[in-house]
Amino acid sequence: MFSRGISPGQEGFALPSVLLMITLLSLVAISVLGLQLILRRVALMEIGKVKAEYAAESGIAKSLAEVGAANDILRVLSGLNLHFDSEDESRSDVELQPWGVYIRARSEGGFHQFRTSLTALTACNPSSEFDNALIFANATHQLVFTGSAGILGNVLTGQPGATVGNLSNYNTPIQIPIKGTLRRDQRPDLVPFDTLLLASQVRSYQDLLSGKIKMGGDAHILSLGSGIDFLVDHRIITDSLDYLFIRGNVTIDAKIARSERPLFVVVNGDILLKEPFTASGLVAILGSGALTIQEEVKIDEAILYSWKSVELKEGATVSAQLIAPSILLKSGSRAQYPSALISTIVGLPDSTRQSIFLSDGAQVEGFVGLYSTGLSAQTDRLITVRPGANVTGAIFSGGAVTLDGTVQGCVMTRDFYFYEPPTKYFGWLRSGTIDRTRLPSGYLVPYGFSTTKELDVLDWL
Amino acid sequence: MTILIHIKRDDGYTLLETVVAMALFVSVLLPLGVAVGNLMLDRTSDEFSLRLRLAEAEMSRTMVERDFTWASIKTSEGYLVNRQVERIGFLRNVRISVSKSGSGEKSILVISKTFLDYE
């Protein structure tokens, strides 16, 4: 402007200042517009994510309803894939596979470009048999109460029914201590146990242990051995590992968490799980020898299988499926819901002794089951609940039960048994109590132990 | 040419400039200012989030209380939350729609979820 010869003080400033203002305001407008667009996109993303998550959950519900209605576990054993489309344009792809005595459901929900995946463990709603406090499936002798034994809930027995008995060192009840109805059946029986899932899972574990490996071509495998004593820590177990094979006794103190891809640790030898061992989610530890779990380890949803025995040391707390012929919970140990203690000899000699022993003060929340096809004596197929031990859930025994502790839920057994020198007592209860009214609502049982096939979500991983 | 030189030398140049500036101010700056103001006051994204929260809360309530009845709830924020439930076998398909109260019930957000119900 000076070049135009206008003297200082006379040059214009309104136009430059307006142009400057326009520039500044344009920048502000662009920024605010950008911010608004981002906020709107975030809000729409929230909606998309919620719809994708709902689609994933809905997919699991639909797949469980479909499998339950078809009552066809065979399709699940080899892995069942299902696809669902919803009217709101969301979709879900669900994969169902066995996970021990439960069924694992992995669902990927989608809405436009948004995706969410969820994994759940599922189990069965208890059938009407579980409405009873006790099913005493023995047609040959009476159910005999003595001492402080008592039952709150309905009882089903054989024709001999129930009575009270005299036993030295124990008070004799004045009347039969059943607060509920007592029903006699000509041929009382346990819930018919559908063994397909359990047997197929146990056989697959045995195949892994015996080297008959069946796995996908892209499986990530690591083999260690042969040695005497291995120490497995976090450096060995990487996130991409699918199978870890070890020959020899092993101590594991790694921290493992899996929510989508399972990890199988297969050990030909004894296993010791010690602090700071942590297993969360889809982790299966399979051993041919004794499996011992020490105090202070953390186990959540894992499978612990042994050809011989599983032992929880004093004070150990887990939430897991313990599967072995012999299971021992030492004093003060705890298996939290949804734990399952399953004694089975599938694939093992019929003469193999089976036992589940809950020491004084041990606690189980979930399912305690002894399944047997063996012909050995009932005392070789025994669930023992010591005084002070507590089961919240259900006990199912194809052999006998020594019940001196408490059960908050129900008991199904072929017989009761205890030994008071010099006599073996069959059908007697001396200090055990069963309270059916304290079974929590929403309690689910492993697949096969319920006559209904009403599958429901047990836990989200 | 003489006039141009005269104009160039005239102090009135700033008047022309002011006129142009005023024209720009009226035609560009004011609308731009109004637009920026509107954008800053825009609460559309907040409303999206609010509708989603209302729908999610109703879905959670339905699931926890197992209340599978049809219902229409007017919220304090001026929205109408509708719950529709359809039963297919053991499945309950719950559809929650949110509409502006008094807008002829035209849904502005719909979420749906399927539950298992063995009862």
C-alpha cells in the first residue's frame, strides 16, 4: 500500500483484518467440524461395538438352543460351526467344541466393520432328578440314619425305604431325620449318564499322552525330553504355543492365560504345579503320573487330567476340572465354582481303584462325580466327604459315598458306606447332612449328567 | 488515467476497502461465525451416546429381571424406550428401540439381543 503512495496513517486496514478474521474463523470452523465428526464417529463406533457384542452373545444363545433341541452332542465332538444373521444386519459365527465335561462356545459377532469375539463355557441345566436332596439307588437295603445325620429335601429310595439305627458312640434319632417327602421306588436308579462327551475327551487326552497325536497341521508344537526333572517357566510357554510335550517329571511355575486358543501341556511323568503357577482359561494339563497342586497357585477354568491321581495340597484354591481315577483334596483346600471333580477309568483297566476324597475342611463348589463301568467292589469306587468338608452342588456316585460332611445340594448314589471297626456299614449315614434348599439357583451340571439337554452359559472366559 | 491517479492519491481508498470488507463480513464472516457457533453447540454425538445408554440399561434390566413383557417407558430425557419380546422355542429375542417422545414413535436407535429362557 505504501507503494501506492498513500501516506502513513491513511492506508486501509479493514480489508486485511476482515480477511485475517475469515482465515482465523475458517480454521476454527474446520477444527470444530473435525472435532464434531470425530465425536459422532466415536458415538457411532460405540453403537457398532455394542451391536457386535450383542450379536456375539446372541449367537451363543442360538447355537446352544439349536444343539440342545437336536440333542446331538456328536456334532459338537468334532467341532460344530454355525452362522446366524439378524434382522438388524448384525451376524455371528459360533464354534462349539468340547472342553472337558463342559462345552466351549466361541462366538464372533459382527456389525458392519465392527467385530467382537466372546468365549463361554457352557453346561446343562439340572434335570428334575436334581430336585431331590437324595436319590438312594439301592433296591436291596434300607437307608439307615444314626447320629447327627439329616436331610432337608425330598428323598427317593428303593422299596426297603429308610429307618433309624443304633450304633455305639452315636445318638439314635427319635424319628427319621428327613424334612421332606420320602418316596419309594421299585427300581430306583441314578440319572442315566450320557458318557459320550466324557469318554471322547478322556480318550483324546490318552491319545495325546500315548503319542497318538491328532492335531491340525498348523499347530505349534514344542517337545522337551527325555529328562528326569524339568522346570517349565514363562520362557518355554509362549503365546503361540498349542502343544507342549514333556517326557519326564516336571515342575511348572509359569503364568499361562488363554481365552481363545487352547494350550495342552502333555507330560509323561509326574507334575507339580507350584507358586507362581497361574493357569487361566483354556489350559489343559495332562499327565500320566501324579498331578500335585500346591498352595498359592491360581487356576481358573483349566483342565487337570491324570492317569493316576490329582491332589490339591492344604490351602490350595482352584476353579478347574479335575479328572483322574483318584482325586484328593487335602484339608483346607478349595475347588471353587464351576469346578468339576470327575473320577473315571475310561480307557484304563476295570480293576483300577477309584476314589474322591475330601479331607476335613475341604470345599467343593460344583460337581463331584464318580463314573464307573468297573465291576470292582463299591468300596473301591468311593467318594469320601470327611467331617467339616462341604460340597455345594451335586454328588453323583456309581459306587458308594462315605458322607460325614455337608452337602448343600443333592446326592445321587448307589450306596452309602463307612467302616466302624470291626464292621462295614452299607446304607448308613452317621453324621452327614444334605440340604437341598441351599443349592444356588442357576447351578449347572456337566454335560451328560442331566437328562435335559438344556445348555446354558456357565462362565465367560 | 487522471481519475485513477486521483483515486490512488485520494484518501477515499480506505472507504472502498471498508465496503469490500463489510461485504465480506456480511456474506462470509457472519455465516461462518453462525456455523461455528452451531457446530460448537451441536449435541448430536452426546444424544447418540445417551440413546445407547438408555437402550443398554433397558436391555440389562430385562436380562437381570427376566422381564420378557412388551413395554413402553418414557424417560426423563424425553425419549420413549420400547421393549418388544419375541419367543422362538427356548429363545427370547428382545428388541429395544429408542425414539424421541412425540415424534410419532419413529425409532432412532434399535438394539436387539437373544437370550436363552428355559422357563
